[in-house]
Amino acid sequence: MDRKRKYRKFVLWCLALDLLFMGWMGYCYLDRKVPDEIYISKNRNQDVESFLEFPFLTLDKAVPVSGSGNYLLSCKLMGVLPFKQIKVTPTESRDIMVSGSTVGMYMETEGVLIIDTGEIVSEQGESREPAKNIVRPGDYIVAFNNQKISRKKDLLEDLKKLKGEEVILDVMRNGEMVPVSITPVKDRQGTYKLGIWVRDDTQGIGTLTFVDDRGKYGALGHGISDMDTGELLQIQKGTLYQAQILNIQKGSKGSPGELSGLIRYEPEKVIGTIAKNNKNGIYGQFKGGKQNGIFLTPMKMGFKQDVKEGKASILCCVEEEVKEYEAEITKIDMNHKDTNKSFVIHITDPQLLSVTGGIVQGMSGSPIIQDGKIIGAVTHVLVNDPTRGYGIFIENMLDAGA
């Protein structure tokens, strides 16, 4: 009898755990599908409740949060359990100029970026590492002995004047100013060195996503990070240039492909400034146009709730001009913690697959079109399957560049 009772308890516990697990999975599914915030157009009667029609989900009355027309919708599970509050923001429907053209970028950092520390063979033949555990990769040197540092050249000029005395560096670390002291080491050539590797600029190519009605552009859909530290670059200024694709390295499983291009750093090739580099792209003022060979076409924007799984297309330039290629959206996450990974896009166009193998480096920022609207941009490739990658909702790019 005891054995039967224990068995029943065991079965009941298993059933309870299964129900808890299924409940948790259902909660996670709804959390991914029901957005924390949505925009709706003021110019059309959009039924928010029909978009938020999910099993077991009920909506309470809207609660205004400001005089601008924003309001909160409270959600409950099965009409009882509080789930989340959705912020609804009415906004003007916007037409933007959509691109897909390849562009070149040149950016200078705020101060001098420290990539790493290194060893120095001293005058006596000893290995020394004067900056170890004092500075960190990702620090930005902004002052040398209380003198402002803007470029690597300035730092090298100051180092030439050293006589072996301790130096004070002001470094920007995680948004805070940190003073550090380093005693330089004289190497075998008689030159004093601090034992740090630094960089003050970066360049590359990507894809222009849009230009809005104020002449501001957005590109890439993700930020530019330093290749050595992985940290998002803090830029002082930057320039957008025309670029020309010279070679395409096709992507394959485990090996991302790449667009190799030529950037001509000439005044007449400048098409914009770079003012922002954040996690959702690069932004600035656009100065170019069709006269510079930049493809631009007017298109309505689609909100995140307009995005659905199924057929889509992308605009990109891999065959000398911008063309539209077939794709499909296979997964949507309304609340991904990385906003530049909000949905998965699968390249299905045979021609694009034959040229690039799918999504390659340099295609980041390629506009994604669905039902005649721009809904987002390509941001990342899945390394194990280059035919697939991530996308960002266009409203997140527009917000980031505002």
C-alpha cells in the first residue's frame, strides 16, 4: 500500500511539474509575441485589440499617460493574472527614402582607444609590462599629464618627450573618468614606451538603410565595435563616403562571407557625416543623392505589428546596382533584449545565393521589405547558416537616429 501511495505522489509531482513547465513556456511565448511598446498611425483607424488577440490574454481599459496621446494597456492572463502593461504611442505615418546602396565609413574615436597591453624588452634585456593591470582594453586615453589627447599622433608626440618620469593618463572607462599612472620603460633602442597598443580610427563598408524627410540617414542596423576589444566605438566624428564593391567572398557554414570594397577618401565622394554610433546603427546627416550614385526610393514604413512570418525581400548592392531579392521571415521576437535581433530572415533568392551564399559582412543595413513597406534591416548573419540572419525593426532604427 505504501508503495502505491508513493507511486501516486510521484506521478502527481511529475504532472504538477509538467503543468508548471508548460505554463512557463506559454508565458515565455506570449512575452516574445506581445510587445512592451507599440506605435500606431494617427492617420488610420488601427485596431490595436485585434493585433493583441492571443489565447488566454485579456486587455483592460486604456489609461492615458500624457497629453501627447500615449496610453497604457494592461494585460491579464485568463482575466485574472497580471501579465504586462503595453505602452501605445500614436505617431505620424512616415514615408522615408529607402536605399540599399553600399557606403564607406571612416570614424575617429573620442580620445585614443587602448586595444591591449604588451611586453617591452628593456635596455637591460628584461621583459617588462608597465601598463599591465593598470589600463584595460576598451579604455580611451583622453589626457596625457593633464594635456588633452585627441589622436594617436598627439600621444606619440608626447611619448617622444619622456625622460623616464611617471606619467598620468586620464582614461574614459565605462563612462567614467579614471586617472592612472604608468612608469615608462626604456627599450633597447633607447626609446621610452608605455607598453600599450592603441588605435584612433576605423573604416569599413556597409549598407545605407534609409534617409528621412529631414535629411538624416540610418545605416548598418547595428553599431560598429572595435575588432580587438569588441567594445562599441565611442566616436568623435566620422564621414560617410561613396564605395565600390570589388570582390565578394561567399559565405559558407562556419565561415561568414564578406564584401570587399574601395572607399575613395576624396571631398567629392563625401555623402554624409557620422554623428552617432549606437547599438542600432550609425546615423548622421546625409549630403548625397542619386547624383552620387546612391539608390533612393520613397516607401512607407511598417510598424513592428505589421511584420509577419512569410514572404519578404531585401534591397542590396552586390551586382553593381541595388536590386531586390526574395527572402522570408521565419521567426519574430517582439521583445528581444538585443533590438537588432528582433526577427530571423532567410534568404531564398537563387541569384543572391549564387553570388554571396546568403548574408555576408557588408550587407548589414540592407532594407527589408514586406507588403510594399520597409519593416526593418538586415543586421547579423547566423555563422552556421549564412542563408539566415537577424533583422531590426525599422521603428527602432528611426528612434535610435532621432
